[in-house]
Amino acid sequence: KMVNGISQKNYIRAIYKIAVANVLIIFNLNIGTVNLIPNWLGYLLFYDAIHVIVQYEESAQLLKPFVKILGIYELIAWVLACLAISTDSYSIIYILMHIIEVYFYFQLLTNISHIAFMHHYDQLANQLKTLRTLKLISITLFALSWNEYFKIGINILNIILTLWVCVVLLQYVYLEKSEDQKKELAD
């Protein structure tokens, strides 16, 4: 099946990339100040996947500049960390990046849930919408947290929510893949 010249297999790969990108962004493996799994790699995967999502949901086009901004910000932060240069976590840029992150996740998960709904995966679409809302709350609370213990708790919540999003996305990949295989067998 093709949508605007994009195969169903490419769409399935894009959803899988989004799940992997989420994992890359939430897990850090550090040696000193250097993250060996840099967040900018996750945004690179998001960027690649969005080109496919746009073919199914035109409003995802709005995500392209924001994913570039987030990716570049994370690349700069990673390079500075490699150079052992500290960044102020309460700067205006830090807050601005969290605002962009909130919009990015809201729009991305809205787009994917809408596509899932159009593909008749209503329960999965509703799960994504609920997780989208919970994730936005956790991102906002993390950005605004002032207490280190509160921040740790919110970070743990964010990790759990992100992993839950990944599980739902992988379930979606499985459903789409199964449906695609059924259609191939029928042809």
C-alpha cells in the first residue's frame, strides 16, 4: 500500500525510529561529562521519521523546524559537555528548549495517534493521546522544578512515561506490520 508515494513499510520503519529516538533521548551513558548516547542522535532519527509521517499527516510538517532546533541545541550541549564546559540549566535558552520540546511531543504524538485512528486502531490512538498529555505534564514539571528531589522524581516519571510511549509505539508497529503482511498475502 502506498500513500503519496510512501510505502507502508516506510511508515512502519518511521514509527519504529520514533520509538528508538525516545529511548536514545531518555537514557544517558556517561563517561565523565560525555554522554555516549547523545540526545542529538535521537533528534536525527525523529527528523528522518517526520519526512515519512508528513505523507500521512500533513500537519507534521510543522515539526521539521522544531526538531532541527532541538537537535542542534542538543548537539551544541553535547559538544560543550565533551569540552567540559558547563551549561546553565536555568537559562532562557533552557526554558525555551523545554517549551519547544513540549510542542514537539504534543504535535508528534497527536499526529501519530490521528494516523492510528484513521487506520482503525482506536484504542491505541487513545492510549497515545493520554500518554501525550501525561508526558507534557512531566516535561513541564521537570523544566519548572526547583527542588532537586522533586526533579529526580519527575525525571523517573518521565522515563516511565517515555518507555510506555515506546511500548505503545512498538505495539502499533506490530499491528501495522501484521496488517501489511495480510494485505501482501491477499495480493
